[in-house]
Amino acid sequence: MSALPVLLPGFEGTTLPSWLASRLADGLAGVCLFGQNVASDEQLRALTGSVHAARPGALVASDEEGGSVTRVDLATGSRWPGHGTLGALDDERATYDVALGLGQRARDLGVDLVLAPVLDVSSEPDNPVIGVRSFGATTELVARHGVAFVRGLQDAGVLACGKHFPGHGATRTDSHVALPVLDVDEATWRARDLPPFAAAVRAGTRSLMTAHVVVRTLDDRPATLSPVLLGLLRDELGFEGVVVTDALDMQAISAGVGRAAGAVAALAAGADLLCIGNPAFPGGYDAEAVLDEIAAAVETAVADGVLPAERLAEATTRVAALVPG
């Protein structure tokens, strides 16, 4: 059984590499865009068109939050306000309209899966990675605007991916560089961090992204690798969509269990679509070699009985059903 249908790599360059076109033809789930892939609107439409031509139904994903986080408008900056501004304005219609416009632009450029909204409650002033990417510091505010953003994106015909479950807003560590630990009692986490994700599920978000964050009161493993937390997402919140991992090349995973072992553990825990990350990140790596390494590790785990074949099949089916519209 191939692992390609549950893998979402990044790559370098502004055209589709031949190796990536080949993996797409073999069933690769899709690609994740980063700044190095975008030179102009015309170029990006050609690139995303080549992805979809290589495999109709392949996903093109991009971080498009508005504000400081954009890939398609990296050179000029996003034309839409970020979550923090929208939360301060506190006009749900404005948030919906921003998400609708952002989603329409993404769709026009060939993006299918928008990795937004941020559903983290910004409860830690010294948080180095969330901050104004959050709608704000109160649970109710984040939940309301998260729902508006999900609806705006999906009404535009793209897929929303709320993030970062189970909440990255109360940490003081950036999971790009280390493993954050959330030392908070379960009651506080349930009251403060969980409701925006529950609200997004009720609003029909098609996917949710995990955080490489340990909620120590629930599990010693990061959420991406935690059957406890991903089980709660399915069983308690009733989420039936696709669980997308945050990038496996982030130090919270790659410097711990490693990318390949992390991929196997994430699937075993209940994740469906594995975002590999950005090979142009400082330090860099060979995107083709890492994709093949991860695919081989997953396929070996299935062959050896470490990862149930039914779990990989379930993830494959969920990802295949992740179609815009």
C-alpha cells in the first residue's frame, strides 16, 4: 500500500520539478506552497495548473491567514488584514468578507486548501509564534471569528484548515525550534483552548491542523503524535474531516523522534494528511529524498504490522474526499 496519497511535501523552484510530477502521477496527495514557489500571479497559475494536470484532484495548499502570513502575496504583503486586526475590530461580517475575498483569490490562483484560520487563543503575551496571528485573547472572540473565517473561505470554494489543535496560544516556545509544553490543568484547557476548535467543527471546517505541542495533563506526546488528543478530536468533538499535521520538518518533531518516525507515529495516532514542510527553510534538505524516506518508512511500518493497513487506508480515503466545493 502506497503512502504517497497521505503526503504533502514542499519543494523549491517556481515550476513543477519532474520528480514531483512523477510522484503526483503515482498518487501523491498534493503539494504545499512556500514563498520560494511564487514569483507572480501568472507564474503561480501555471505552477498550480501543472500540479493539477499531473494528477487531477491533487491538493495545492498554502498558508494564507492575511496580515503577516501569506505565500501568494509574499513579495508585496497580504492585501487583507490579519486575524489580530479583525479580532480588534470585532465585526464578524468583516471577518467573513476578508476570508471570502482571500479564498476567492486563492482559488483564482489554483490553491485548494487554505491553512487557516488560526484558532489559538492568544493567552500568553510572550508567545513567540502566535501573537497577532490570533483573533485575540478571549475564547469567545476567537471562536466567533474562527467560524466566520471558516465560512468565508469555504463559501469561496476553497477548503479551510483551522489550526493549531489543541491550541498553541498559551505557549512560550516556538515549535519550529523546540517542543512546547503546555502545563495547564485539563479544566483550564477545556474552558480556554478547546472551544474555538469545537466551534469550527460545528461550522463544518473540512480539515484541522495539529500542533506539535504537549498538553501534559492529557498526554506526554505532542498532539500530532497523540492518540489521546486526536481521539478526543474525533470522539468528543465529532470531527469527521481530515486531520492535517503541522510540518514534520519542524524541530519539535524532526529533532525529537525524527521526520520519518514522526510520520508513522502521526498516522498511528489518527492523523490523515502529513505536511512535510519547507525544504528551503534555514538548514535545508533534499525534498525528493525526504519524501521518499518518509514514504518508505510508512510503507515498511505497514508491511511489518507496526502501522495497521486499515489506518493508512482510512487516512487515504479521507484525503481523497477532500475536494473543494
